[in-house]
Amino acid sequence: MKRIVPLVLATLLLGACASAPTLYQPAAGPQAVGFSEYRIEPGRYRITFRGGSGAPPEQVADFALLRAADLALADGYDWFRVSDRFIRQAGPDNSPRLSIGTGGGSFGHSSSFGVGVGTSFNLGGGPALSQTLEVLMGKGAKPAGADIYDAREVRRSVGARV
């Protein structure tokens, strides 16, 4: 029994270090892994994909493009142009912390004084990467340009890796 308790504690501690895997899915909340979008006007969206800690930047970028393609196709568009991109790396501060506390007390004819020292480490995982795209969608033949994507091709090529 005495050997099981440290093993269980170690397992729980390692489980707390794990982060959510990066999956192509709607985000369950503002800081959750997944995609979210905001419709600015018909045919124009702001799309954000937030990866879990350790997600490769290429995967986060691909999933943001995939969401843009899915929205374009769902709304009846053929292509989309990325008019703006924002990449943000955010996450917990993993630096150790040290705190010192003092206290004292008096109890009738006795008094005492104490000093305490504490440390803490963030076990929440590494930074998370998110990419936000502002996209403008269009119908018909795809115009020329480096930031213009064929929605069906993005769905086919990036969607095959999901």
C-alpha cells in the first residue's frame, strides 16, 4: 500500500502536465483548442484556430486555412483571399516562483514568530499558438494572387491530413 500511493501521485502529477491535443474541432471556449469564427459581413470572416501546447505552427496554420475553406464552401463560395494574418504565441509563465512569509502571535505570557518559504512551478504545459485569419470570399474563377486559395483544393489537400 505504501508503494502504491507515490505511484498514484506521480501518475496524477504527470496527467496534470498533459495538454489537450490539437484537433480540428470547434473551440469549447475562448481559450480552448480548436477553431472559432466571427462573421464580419457576408463573405468576410475573422477565423481563429488555437492549437494545444506543442502544436506545430504548420498544423495551426493549416487548420485555420481549412476552417476558411469549410466556411467558404458552406456559404456557396469557390475561393477565399486572406487579407490579414495574426499569429500569437501565448501561454503560462513557466518560471519558478519563490515566496517568503512572516507572522507572529502573542498568547498571554508567550509570543512566537515564524518565517515560511514556499516555491511553485507551473505544470500547465508550454505556450499555445493561435492563428487568426481575416478572409474575403468570392465566387467564380479564382483570381491570381499569393494569398488567394481555392476552397475545394484546400479542403481536399489539408482535409486529407485531418
